[in-house]
Amino acid sequence: MSFAKDLTTVCRMVKIEHSVFALPFAYMGAFLAARGWPGLYNMVVLTVAMVAVRSFAMAFNRYADLDIDRQNPRTQKRELVTGELSTRFTLVFIVGTAVVFVAACALMNTLCLMLSPVALVMAASYSFCKRFTYWCHFVLGSVLGLAPVAGWICVTPSISLTSVLLFCGVTLWVAGFDLLYASQDADFDREHGLWSIPARLGIPAALGVSTLSHVVAAAFFLLAGWAASLGGIYFTVAVLTGVVLMAEHLLVKADDMSRVNVAFFTMNGVISVVLFIATVVDLAVLG
């Protein structure tokens, strides 16, 4: 019972439901590589790998940031801080998810297996970036940006222009909404010597960088559709997601962070799912 309780708690800690950000883009990469249904086997191992590596990254981040989370009023109720979850169990979970990820990559193909340590290092490195670089938001973006690339090479062990363009789009998309989220901690980060764009340049500037990131991300999503020879359905939805991204910035003001969670989770979760669905429908129409 204790193990089951700890496992439930650690799943809550890593916010397993936030897999909605990256998983649809991984599926998108797989469908584009296969020009349709990638096969049940590929979908299963890809799902296992993505959930495992994301859980690894989140648990590692919570463990690495424990000293910071203890001091930040916004994070003092996190499971590791309160003692609801032990550091020992968290370390076991981190190692376990890393092993599951590598095993899932091995079941894909040799290239995925060879690149799995790189993905793990990138996923773990983000946790330390806030201690020495203002580019931490884009480092996080690049980690999630690997999702469509992973989906592509799961099906076809090679890197394509489409997957690279999606990588750029997802990187800037994630960096944009992480800047919104990080703006909540601007004062805390500044006082404790942590590196973030909101702390360094101020919230108004951070919101401006976030908006620019999302404008360029929307352009990359359109370019990816062009590279993949998709049709009108995808492009129509891609344009609409760009509009949604811009609307997201109307919710968050420099002097009002109350609607950050709506912009951060609800709207961005919708964007990844809708782009994936548009891709699947467009491929089906194209035959």
C-alpha cells in the first residue's frame, strides 16, 4: 500500500496530465513520417518512451530544485518539500523512468537507442540552467521540441526537414508559454540570484519576448506543413492556432498574473492536440 501511495503521489508531482503538451507532437511526427497510421507497435513504444522521459525530467527537476522550492512561497506545497514524498523514492523513480525510456527506445530502432542518452541528458540539464543562463526557457523548449523528432525517427530512422521545422516550432512555442509561467516568480528569482528573462529584463520585456516567440513558432508550424506537403485542412488549423496563441497574450498582463494557468495549460494543451488532429485528418484526405 505504501508503494502504491508513493507511486500515486509521484505521478501527481510530475503532473502526468501535462504529457498533453508533448505527446501529440510526438504522434504528429510519427504520422508524418509514415504518411498515415504508423502502426500499433510504433504508437505503443512511442507513448511509453514519451511518458517515461517526461516523468523522468519532471521528477529530476523537482529533486534538483528542492532547495529552491523550499524557499519559494508558490512551491512550498510540492510533495518533496512537504515530505509527502521521500527523496529516496523519487531517486528510484528517476532511475526507473530512465531505464523504461531507454528500453522503449531500444524497441524502436538503433538510432533511437543511440540518441536516448542525449535525450536524458537534455531533459536533466534544464533543471540547472536557471542557475547560470537566461536562456533556460529555450532550453526547456528544446527538450519538448525533441517530441516530433522522436516520433519521426521512431518510424523512419533519419532526420527530415519536416521534423527539424517542427522542432523549432515546438521549441519556441514552449519557451513562449514558459516565459509567461516564469513571470510569476520574477521577484523571487531576482532576490535569490536565479537566472530568468522575467527576473533579468522585467515582466513587460519577458511578455514581449514571449509574444515574439509565439509569432515565430506559428510561422514554423506553417513551414512544417509546407515541408510535409500537407493541404488546406492543416494550414487552416495552423493559422487558427496562431490566432489562439496571440489571444493567449491578451490574458496575461504585467500587472495581472491571475490568468497565467489558463494561458499556460488550457490553451496550450488545446493547441498541441488540435494540430495533431489536423495533421491526421489532412493525411487521410490526401490519401
